[in-house]
Amino acid sequence: MNDASTQTRTVIVERDFPHPAEKIWRALTQPHLIEAWLMKSDFAPVPGHRFSFNADWGSVACEVIVIEANSSLSYTWSAMGLESVVTWTLRPTSTGTELRMEQSGFRPEQEQAYRGAQYGWPKFMEELENVLSTVD
């Protein structure tokens, strides 16, 4: 059964970075670097680890689902009624790394959250590029 009320939407942002996957991985998994481009967090790259992202507007409760070093990272993202999953996929290219961010689980009535993610994730990717250009 494919009931419209149970369908969810996904935000996908892909970007090529002129950096090796290992460098991007550090920015995705080290709390001091995460804070520089996303939000303050107590993230640890351990499956089952519960952590939160904190910002002026509130916090996001998360739990690590998948860790595959330099390749894939997935965690739950729960805030303001939104129960979603964020998955990062890193793919080496001839010029660096392709980074794909996918946030899935937006229900039809969560239009504001969906649009916010469509707006916010590209901005976070820009900040990530800024951070990557300043770290070894």
C-alpha cells in the first residue's frame, strides 16, 4: 500500500570538494570541526552513541546509526516533531571527493522543516568548504 499520508520526502545535497575523503571525514566527525561549520555537538563516531547538536534556536537529538570511516556516516535527526535520518556518503574522485548529504523522513505536513532543510544544508556545505580550506 502506498498511502500518500505515509510518504516522506528527502533533501539531497551533493558537492565536489578538492580535498581527500580523510580530510572531509575529520570535519564530519570531530566535534571542534563540526561546530565550526554546523553546530556545537558532543558527537562521537561510535554506532549507538547518542548526541545532540545545539544552536541558539534549540537542539537536535541524534544517534549514530552507521560509521564506515572515510566512506559513510548516518545518524538520526530528531527535533521539533521531525524524525529523520541524515546520511553522509563520501566518494573519491580524480579531483578530490564527492560528498552527498541526504536527509530523509520529512512527512507531508512538515513543509516548513522540509523547506528549511532545502535552504539550510547548501549553506552548511558552504561553511564546510570554508572550514576545509583552513585545516590540514
